Amino acid sequence: MRILRRKFCLLLLAILPVLSACGVQPWVKPYERQMLADPIMSFDRDPVASAYTHHVYQAREGARGAEGGGGGGCGCN
């Protein structure tokens, strides 16, 4: 009897966190997440220079497909 009670308590302790996590709602609403996006989290220091470098890379590697951008190896779109 005592062993069954201990096993039941351990089972309850194992299942309780799983069941309680199902009802947790996020604290941040989907429309508030854009406010949490901080520029310091980006990998690029200068987004304009990064976009230009990315465009040049796509134009140079156009024959291979690069990263899905359109245009040929000449740099024209």
C-alpha cells in the first residue's frame, strides 16, 4: 500500500508540470512582438550596405542561382 502511494505521488509529480504547461498563454501578444525587435539583435551593422553587398553577390553568382534572386550574371534584372 505504501509503495503504491509513493509511486502514485511520483507519477502525479511527473504529470503535473506537463498538464499545467498546456494552459500557459504567452505574455507577449503577436502585435506587441514588433516592439521587442531591437536593432542591436541584427547581424548587420549597416542594413543598406548589407543589402547592396547581398545584391552584388546575387548578380555575381546569378548563373548558379545564388539565393533565389532573379536576374543574370550581368547584374540586370
